[in-house]
Amino acid sequence: MRPETPLAEGDTVGSVDEERYVLHSKVRGVLGAREGDILMEHLPPAGWQHLATRQDLETTALLLRSDLLTEIERAFRSQTWKLVSALIASHAVMLTAIGFMIN
């Protein structure tokens, strides 16, 4: 079996494959071929350290939420300045037109 995720520091594909093969052989000897295969299929491909924990996911969610809120705030601020500038410009044009109509 080849690992599907990055290897831990110091691991090589050969060492991970060899360790999994030895474990797989022993599990098949103890539990039987079918049960050993089923158990090995449910183990992570390159070790438990490559799995995300609930805390990892919660931290990532908080960071994403913070980034999203920051981006939304920046976009609203930019849109507000554009809208205010457009309103001021349109009022200036309207007042100029009224001034020409009065003269």
C-alpha cells in the first residue's frame, strides 16, 4: 500500500510501506485474512499524525470566519465610499444644472 498523504519527517515511502506490510501480516495471522484486511483498510494511509482533529477543524473554521468577516467589512467600506462619492458627484451636477437654469 502506498501512502496517500504526505509522510512524517524522516519517513520514507519504503519505511511506511514496510511497517504497514509487517503490521498487516501480523493482524492477518491473529484475526484472519478477511478481518485483517478490513482492519487495515480502516487505518490512515500514512499514520495518525496526518489526520485532522476536531480542534484543528475548529481552529481552521475560526480563521476562515475571521478572514471572511474582514473581507466583507473591507468590501462594504469600499462600496460605501464609492456610493458616497457618486452621490456627491450627482448632487454637484444637479446643483450646477439648477444654477444654469436660474441664470
